[in-house]
Amino acid sequence: MALVGIVLGSDSDWPVMENGFQTLKDFGVETEVLVASAHRTPDAVREFAVSAKNKGIEVIIAAAGGAAHLPGVIAAHTALPVIGVPIAGGALKGVDALLSIAQMPSGVPVATMAIDGSKNAALYALSILALKYQNIAEKLEDFRAEQSEAVRRKNAALQDKINSKR
Ligand code: RP5
């Protein structure tokens, strides 16, 4: 059963969002993926949003570029947590989508990631799920520890390089 729903405003958003999908997969979290546009298929967006909770979905990630209303429209139809990912593209290179997603009216929140922040969207969804699922919480702790270790290794390698030239 899918715990996370990823909704894309267009199939052209997939190359960016595949990274987040893969992150969820690496954590063993099943994900439903849907292409549905707030402007071009508004009924499909509404149908997904109103039925998501009953299907077992606990967190929704919504990605869109341009005048990116998709995350906000989904949040208007469900109280599930919605994480918005602004997609880079067009004349404004994602700044339009970032502001559209971040500037929600008071009362209907959307957690806004960086432009093309697909991996962080997945990690944020995992943090929400980790409140309930101990196995996900443990995997997230391991992920953070490995990430810290990688930075320590890089620092040590850089120090060695600098010192070898002294
Ligand atoms: C947005 O417009 C989509 O989310 C996508 O980022 C952008 C371009 O869509 P296509 O023209 O590639 O379908 O609605």
C-alpha cells in the first residue's frame, strides 16, 4: 500500500522527481505516482486529493513548474501534509513556481522545498512518516550518520591534500 503520493503537473517533471521517488524506494516506502495538472486536469487533481487518505496515503508530494498551483490545490482538498516542489523551467527558471508554492494564503499550508528539491521532499516525507514508523526513523538516523561520515571523510582528504603541499 502506497504511503506517499507523488503528483506531477506534467510528465516533463519526472526527470527531476525521479530522484525523490528513488529515495523513497531506497527507504522501502511504496509510492503512488500520478500526472495530473491543476489547470489542465483539475478534476483528476481533486479526485486524487479527496480520495488519498482513504487509500492509505499519509503524505503528498506535489511538483509543478510555472504558475504552480498544484500543491496548493491539493492542500485545499485534503488535510494530509502536502510538500511542494517548484520545478525549474520557462523564462523565470522556477522562481515563479517557488513563489507560487510558498505564498499560500493563511489557513492552507504547503511545505515548500527548494527549486528542483526532489530529494529533500522525499526526506521530509520520510521525517513525517518516521513519527509513526520506527523502522523509517531508524533508517533516517542511519542515513544522517552516513552523510555526516561522508563529510568527515571529505574534510580529512582535503586536509591531507593541503598539508601535503606545505
Ligand atoms: C507545469 O508546467 C508542469 O508542472 C511543468 O513543470 C510545466 C511544463 O509542462 P509541460 O508543458 O511540459 O507539460 O504545469
